[in-house]
Amino acid sequence: MGGPIQTDKFWWYFSFRDQDALARYANFAVKPHRTRLTNYGGKATYQLGQKDKLIGYAQYGRKHQPTRLDRFITGATVAIHTQEDSTWEQLYWGWVWKGEWNHVINENVFFEIRSGQFGYNWPNLPNGTAPAYEDLGNNQVSGGNRDWARDRRRNQVLGSVSYFKDGWGGDHNFKFGGEVFRETVTDYRYDGHPGDVLQLLRNNAPVEVVLFETPSTSENGLWTYSGFISDAWRVSDRITLNLGLRLDRYRAFLPEQEHPAGRFNPTPQTFAAVENVIDFNLVSPRVGGSFDLVGNGKSVLKFNYGKYWYNPGADFLFNVNQNSPDWWKRYVWTDLNGDRLWQQGEQGRLNSSQGGPTESLDPNLDNTYMKELAAWFERELAPNFGVRTGFIYRGVRQKYQRANGRQPFEAFTVPIQIPDPGPDGRVGTADDGRPIAGFNLDPSLLGQVSNIQRNVDSEDDYYTWEVTGTRRFTNRWSLLAAFAHTWSRDNGSGYFGNGVRNNVNVLTPNDAINTEDGRYHFTTWSFKLHGTYEAPYGLRVTPILRHQAGQPYGRTFSTTLNYGSVRVLAEPLGTRRQDNITIFDVRLEKGFTVARGRRLAGFVDLYNLLNANPEQNLNWSSGTTFLRPLNIVPPRLVRLGVKFDW
């Protein structure tokens, strides 16, 4: 709802939305998984005079999931829950608000400033109290989940000045300004799992145990200072340039905090405030251009290049703060009495840990950036019909990751043959694959942990080719057809909800198994065709056809090496591919003029006329592969609606 309070002076707007959705998941057959989203929004605009305008905006929303499927190690999309008590109840409250002042200094200069906050409170409550288990072999999970919460606050101020100037070698639109953000994230861990114990199995056999140190409260912060200048320069009727330069400074800080005593940490610890954990001072050039090749506006060449530094966010310190959000130690577990319950003394060698003096930061760390290069050619082939084709390259550099400094890549020196259990996940059956060459850790380094956040020798590259044909609406119809093909060369510990290796980037030789120089090579593509036809009697028909490639994947399995549990990619990513997806929808709409320019329209949406039901995701990180169907409305179900333009 909205409208003027005072004509040409004061406007208002308010919205409310409540969405309640239930979906069946193959990895949670207990009951439908429910998500309820409630949202309130409001805006007020006040025109002080011809030169000044004030704007206020606020939005508040809540997300409620009674059975959220996250677990500590196993991904939410593949963890198989057989009871409700292994899930979370998620309650999330988020908001954003701002105040804005726009001012026209003169006919050539425009000024604006905005201030506001983004924030949320995100508690997750366990639904059970039974001993917790995660099976790394078959992804079965059971028992109570963690009890934790996260609060985020980002206060910010942004301002800019636009200056229009003609006659300096063409026409210019200069814009310069800056922004200041202060972001904090506070994590609360009330209970790691029931009893602060998580038992890890492999195909029902005990292998490891994780012992948590709760309660814990950890706070991390980041100051962001940025400035920029840009110029949209119309050199001539045939040449336009877009030039820009951005300066960013990020300063990470830690408030004073304490880690209290608990079951596995009898002595409380305090941590002094650190005003400057690390800072980055960064420069980003950007340039673009548009060239009319012939001079008649029918053949245009466009290009742009930019360098974009990642904003590390306050989350950057999660793996740096010695008062970590999660304090835990992961041990080899020998179940001495065979009761499948960990007791004190059954833990063996320490495999990994987080929290305390084992966490550090490389003082020479460089921030991550992305470089992007794009080039396009556009041509009008006939009146109201044109084509556009182009190429986009994106490359990610200077990535960083938390790694165990006591166990570097060079320390994995003991060659081994890893048995491949085949698709059934069991060694010694007819479908076993050939053994895979791998490496154990130098035995003298087992149990040594010293984690450091550092840059890794890892690069991601993406290449996309696109082509689009567009016919403008004329003679009662319009049409748009678009095709895109992407070649990916990247790193990751998981794809499409499935784990493929232990680390995001290559930290051990085993992370590079069935990759090309540590990176995954695969392709995806998509096609879309849609248009509008103005049928007789004012009936508007809008069909949409979408086709996309099924996601590529490769079989994986979990095994135990001398330094812990490891997930191995048994075949290159892209060896297998899910079914391609083709969906056809249609909207029918009829409008009526009521009075004095007011209109009323009714519409009908028909979904999935081809009755497609391809799998949306596969669990290919366990011995048994299952399908999760797409949530698509069957064609016999339609949506009816009415639109008002009052």
C-alpha cells in the first residue's frame, strides 16, 4: 500500500508478505521441511523544496525453519536424517534501515548522503538431546545438534557528489564519493553437541571423536573506508568511455573478550583487545568503452576491464581470532568397550583442532581479488531486430585459507594405494574401482597442530561466451533468445552440496586427485527463449522456455589415512552429469481500463507445461546415490491473480 500524504510533497509506502512453504526432501523423509518467511517494509519520501529530498526506509523480516538440516561436518544437502531430533530449529530476525538526503547544488552538481544499518540475530536451537553421530561413509546423522547463535551489525555512511561538465574534450559526468562501514559479528556457542561430544563413524564403525569446549562467545570486527572517482566521458557521437578508480582500506580488529570454563576447558581465558589485527590498502582501476564502428549506430563494440578486491568482512577473523567461535579437538577414537559411546580415555592421537594459541595469521597475507575482462559486439540486422555476442573472463587470485602449518604439502611423502570401494561404497565387492595413488603424512608430524591463515597457491578462472537476439515489441509481438556457455577452472571442497575433498584449495597431494593441476575442469550452458504476443481482444500471451545443462559431478568416497578421515574424488568432476532441465511456462493476461486512466488486469500463470521432473540435486558423496526432484508446480496447477494500477 502507498500513496501521497501531501501531493508532490510527501509520499509513503508499506508492504507485508508472509510465505509458508513445505517441501519433501529425500534426505529428510520424516516430514515436510517447512520454511516460513515474514517480511515488513516501509518507505517515506519528503520533498523539502525543489532542491532537497529526504528518504527514510526500513525493512524487517523473520525466517523460521523448525527442522533446519545443517550438521557440523556433513553438508546440509547430503546429511541423511532419519529422525527430527538431529535437526535444528532456526529462528532468524534480520533488518535494514536507512536515512537519505539528496540535494541539488546547481544545475551541474548533485549531492547525496545515506546512513543506516544492516543487522540480524540468528539463533539455532537443537531439537534433540541424544548422543550425536555423523557417519562420514554414508552421510547418516543422528542425535542432538549444536546450540548456537550469531548476531551481526553493520553500521554505514555513504556519500557522493555528481558533477556534469560539457566542453572538456566532450561531455563528462564525474562522480566521486566514499563510504565508511563498521561491522561486528558475535558468535555464541552454548553447547557443541549433547555433552559437547560428536562421535564420527565410517559405515557404522567408530573412527574419530570431536570434543567441544563450550560455552564460548567470540566477537570479530572490521572497519571499511572507501573512496572512488569515476567519469562517464562522451568523447564524441561515436565514442564513450567509462573511467574509474577506487581506493579501499580494510582494518580488522578484535574487542576484548573471554573464553569461560567448561567441561573440557577447566580454566577460563581472557584475550586483550587488538585494534589492528591486519589492514589492507588497495587500489582498483576500472575502464570501459563503447565504439560506434560505422557511425550509424547499428554496429557497436563495447569492452570493460575491472579489478575488484574482496571485502573480507568480519567473518575473515573466524580463523584468526584465538578466541575462536568454535573451540574443539578432533581425535582418533578407539571404542574400547564396543558400546559406540565415547568415554574419557578412548581418544587417541590429535588429528586437528580449533581455538586457542594454535590459531594465527600470516602477517604478510595479501587480500583476494577478482579481475574481469569483457568484450561485446552488437549489430542491428534489421529494423527492431539486433544480435549481441560477447566473451567474459573472470579470474580470482591471492586466495587464502586456514591451514596446519606443521603439516605442509611437502610433508605428505609416504606413497600408498587407496582402495576404491566403487559405487556401492563397500570394499571387496564386484564394483570396486582400481586403487588410487595417494600419500600419507610423514609419521613424525602426526598429532602436531599449528593453524595459520595464509595465502595459498590457487587460482580460479571462468570463461563465458554469450549470444543474444532481441526483437523489440512491434506489430503485436516481441522475442528474446539467449544462450550462454561457461568453462570453469576452479577449486572447492564441495560442489552442489556434495563434498569432493577435505580442503577448498590444494593443501595436500590427496586434494589434487583426479584434478588438472589441482583444479576442476567442467562446463555448463543455458538457453532461454521468451516473448510477448498481443492476441485479439487485448489478450497478452507470454511464453517462457528455459533449458539448462544438468550439473556435472564425479563419484567420491571417504577413507582413513594416517592423519585422519579424507574424502577422495574417485573420478574427475564432469565424468557424470545430471539430466538436462527443460521447463516451459506461459502467462495469459487481460487488462481493462476502469476510469480516468485506472486499470484492472487479471492473469493466469501455467507452470511446467512439459511436466518436467529432473533431479535438482544428487547425493554423490556416499555409497548410495539418491535423487532429489525439482520442486516444480505440476501443469494442472495454475496461479490466478489480479493487478491494479490505480
